Amino acid sequence: MFLTEFQEVWDVYPRKLDKGLAFRAYVARRRQGMAFQDLLRAATHYAGYCRARNTDQQYIKRAATFFGPSEPWREWIEGIPAGEVANGNGHRERVPSQALYRPSQVDWEHEQPL
């Protein structure tokens, strides 16, 4: 039922392992009501990010994980998620977003509450 659209997503996805598992995860998301265009955009953005940073295959999520129940694909619908950077090895790592990072409420130099 979703095979044709999955193939389009698979064609852009950057890591080609376990296509059967990836298809099952994809179908599960579609049956939950997730839009094909959102899944395709997420895969396209993730692939572009990995390509631009020359990420080693071992550090690219498998498609079954990307479309899996924890739904990391959601972060990639609109583009590169806030806080994503590449470290010197081409690996992805998460850095705190300024909106999420709140310094301690203690002035540690003087050990007094602010």
C-alpha cells in the first residue's frame, strides 16, 4: 500500500541498510497518520545534513531507527534541528539550545543564590 512512496523516501535516505525493517517502521508511522510529505522532507533534510558534513555511515541512523517509535524524524521536518552541530570527526552531537539552557541560579564564585 505504501510501497511506492516509501521507495521515494528510501531513495533519498543516506544509509541503505535493513530496507525491510525501515519499510515496516515507515508504514507504522503512516498508519498513525503521519504525512508522506513530512516523512520525505525529514529524510531529505537529514540526508543533506549528513552529506554536507561527510558523516561516516556508522554514525548515520538506520532508517528503521529514524522512522521508529521514538520518531527522531520529527526534528528534521523543517530543516536542521536547533542545536545540531558536527564535531571534528563528522559525528553529530547535540549542544544546548540557548532557549533550553539555563545557567545555575547560584553564583558559584561566591556560593550565594542570585
